[in-house]
Amino acid sequence: EIQVDGDLMDALGKLDDGDLAGAADAIAYHEQVEVVQPVYERHRDAFKFLSQVDGTIPGDQTSIPVSYECGGDTPVTLGDLEIREPLDRVKYYRRLMDRMREIEGIR
């Protein structure tokens, strides 16, 4: 029998109820806190090295453009968020979704 985390079951319930944004938020939270963060913690030195190398590469390596064109001109920046913090990564995901809704005229 497969054991499914209660938070994921709640997300699936939201999905069934048509709350797509709520389901996506809950899944993003689970992914960043329960899946990604333990990997980050296990390989902290490797990620620290990558962040140091990132500073030597020209241009913004952490912002993600959300547009219909590849490499769009309006990237969503991390701003005051810390990529090492799982809840900040969830906030960043929400910023990306907000930009997508803005582009799609869903706001």
C-alpha cells in the first residue's frame, strides 16, 4: 500500500474541488519543503559552490522570464527572497504564477 502525505491528499482534494491554484500552491509547498530541501541540505557544499560560481557568470542567472517568447524581456526576479530557503522558493513560484496570470489576463 502506498502511503501518501496528508498535505498531498489535501492538494488532490483541492484539485477535485476545482481549486487549481490552491492545489498547485499546496503541491509547490510540499515539493520545496519535503522533497527539494532535504536534497539541498544533503548537498549543501555543492550548492554553496554553485552560488559562488554563479557570481562569476555575467548576467542574471536566477531570474526566470515568463513570456511567449524564449528568453522574454520581463524576468521575474528573486528580489528579497533567498533561494536557500524553501518557503522563499514557494513565494518565488507564486511570483511566477502571478506573472503568468498577468500575461494571460487572468488577474
